Amino acid sequence: MSVFMRQATGKTTSVISFLALIIFLPLFIMVVGQTITLMSRAAGTPANIIVDTKSKLEVVKTDFYHAFAQGGEESTDMLASIVPDVKALKPKVIRLDHLYDHYDVVGKDANGLTFNWSKLDAVINTITSTGAKPVLALSYMPGAIAKDGNIIGPPNDWNEWALVVQKTIEHYSGKAERNMSGIYYEVWNEPDLAQFGGWKLGGEKSYLTLYRYAATGAGNAKNVNQFYLGGPVTTGLYKTWILGLVESGSRLDFFAWHSYLAEPERFATDQRNIIQWLLPYPNYTLLPKLITEFGFTGSKSTAYGSAYAAAHAAAVIRQLISGGPTYLFSFQLKDGPLQSDGTGWGLITHDDNGLRKKPRYHVYNFMDTMAGTRLLLTGEGSWVTGFATERDDVIRLLLVNFDANGSHSEQVPVQFNNLAPGSYKLRQRLLFGRDTTTTYEVTENSLATDIFMSAQNIAILELTKQQQP
């Protein structure tokens, strides 16, 4: 081979190597990154729970997560067939959308707009029969006033939209009509989603215009009880939407958004973020904050019918147990029809699928046991988290093992410190599994034990000092 050919071959090899590096380096970096992520997940921190029984913190209330939403998969009274099951959940509030396109509320004749509340009233009566107050998402644009008949678009006349909102509030909050107090009215539902209009913060389909005329209608409502108007009810917590609404100058009584996040910690991050965003607007920092739909994914999934969904809900509640929202709404109460494949969002399956309770249904009342004064707890891990409380001389510890990526199980050491000497009974109760009680003699102010937390499970430990005979 000639010197020239060797030089040419060397140059060609260098060029090919350089091109290969350009092509495959991003792929190599991605693979390495994924490997590191998987290794970090596999090598997460196991829990080592320590409860200081004498370090008392704030009072823990459980009302905030007794909030539920029902989607509009049918234009009927979807909750009518499950009233006893819903009532057993002790709901404080139940959210309803599709008010105007499902229940034939608004019509129009030669004299102007007409209103017929009979179908919607029947649904509201079902909600109140469970012991809950309705939360009403003012949606979607009534066909009688919608431009080109498009119910997810603007009206022909914005003043007619204002009148629809006014009459809705007067009907449900009006002292001479339904006479309800403290009702939350959301302006629209997920306006940023294309399916519900793809609204923006400006332009022809401006959510701020939609909201401003809704606020005008709310302001025109006469002889009404106290009520609340808010938004933006977006698919997530978005700074531009929150501040856009704040800076619009329209009446704003509460913030609302939806959160479909697989990582429970992100719910707590959202709570910190919105407070930080609002610091330059001190009049808004203390307004109620409602997560009016939540779950681990906005897509339908068979996991909503499994212990995965239950553990996720419990892990989110643990993240929000202190400094959380006014209400956290689980979506949704009941599956829509034709979902026998198990992909529905509901806590309860549809009538055509047996009205069966899914694992997530059982989380809320189970966790209610934890009401009380919060105690200092340290040692949460990557998968097992929890909190402790004391009420009526019983120390309680909630643990939830949620693994977003697999089936992690863990033997968790637990230690209760600063106990008075004596005999104690420790009950270990798992939502999905055993219920056992063991007696311990405490002589050195501390009790150490452990508990096996299977994948996607929730446990409550109850420690009670026995009275001396």
C-alpha cells in the first residue's frame, strides 16, 4: 500500500470515527444517564423510623382529603346508584363539571335566555344526600350561546356568558332559591387542554376574558349567601396561569388546579412553589388552594384498580398532611361505562361492571385514624414514608410503601423514644394484610421493633400504655 493510500485510509478512518462519535455520543450519554437513574433507584435509602413521642408539632386534620370529583363520562346522575358507598367515605365536598352541556340548563327564546335546573338539581340532590357540598365547575359553554355551537369555545355575546354565571350562582347560593352557603365555583375545567378548548392567556380564546365575564356575572348575583369564585383549573400548577389570573384584577377567591403526578413529593413541591410565586402579592398568599383532581396519571390505567393507586393516594396525603391544600379531590368516584378492562379512574366500578370497590376506596377512612397532634418523626426513606400522631393517649404511626417504578418491599426498623416505663401494647394493622397485637415491657424509655412493608401497602401502628392494676 502506498504512503498516499495509507494517509488517505487514515484520514477516512478519522472522519468515520468522528462521525460515529457525533451520532452515537448522545445515545451513549442517554444510556449512561438511564443506567445511573436505575442504579440510584435500586440503591435508594431504606427507612429507619424514629418517633419522638414527647416532641409535639401541629394538629393533623383529615377533612381535606375527603374530597372527590366525578367526571362527565355520562350525561346522567352517575352517583345515584352508589350513594351509600359514597356516604361511607364521609365526603366533605364533591366536584361536578359539564354543568351546561350535560344537563340542558340553558335555552333561548324570543325573549332571551331561559333556564331549566331540573336535571342538574337532581344531581346536586344526590351529592347533598351523601353529606357533601357540591363544588361546581362552570363548564362548558351552553350550546344556546356558544359561537358556531362550539361548547368549548367563546360565546357569541360575552354578556350572555356573564348572565349564565350570575343565574347559576343565584340558583344555588341564592337565599330565595337553593340557599347553599360556602359553595366553590370554578371557572371552566382544564382550559389549557385542547379537548376542552385549548384556551390561552390572550388572543381570541383568552381564558382571562372568559374568567373576567364570569366574575362580572358573579358580581351581579343578588341576594346570595357567601360563595367563592376561582380558577384557573388547569391540568397542572402553572406559574404563568396563576400570576396571569392574579394580575388580571378580576375577583379571585381561591386557586384551583389539577395534579396528575407519579411522584408524591412533587405535590409538596407545588405547595411551596405557589406560595413563593405569590409572595409579591401578599393579598393572595392565604387564599384557599384546591387540587380539584389528582392521581398518578391523567390517562386511564389498569393500575387505578390496584394497590398501586391506593399506595400512591396515601403517599400523596402524607406529603400534604402539613401545609397542604384546603381540599385534595380524588378523581373520580365512579368509572364510566364500558370499562370492564379495568382502566377506569374510579374508586368504584360502573354499574355495568358490578359496582365493585377498588383498593383506593379503602384508603381514606383507614387514614382517618391518624387525626391528632403530630409528633416529630425522622428516618423516612426513598420508598417508605410516614407520619406520627398522638390522640387519646394512643401514639399512632402511619407508614406507606409506595414504589413508582416496581415492587419494592422492605423490613422497616421502628423506634419510639421518650416513653414512660411500663407495659405497652403495639397493634400493627395493614390496609392489605395482617392485624396483630404484641405486648412490650419498656424499661429504658424506648421501644424498638420492625415491620415488614410489602410492596404498595399502608400500615398503621398503634402504641398504647397499659394501665396498672
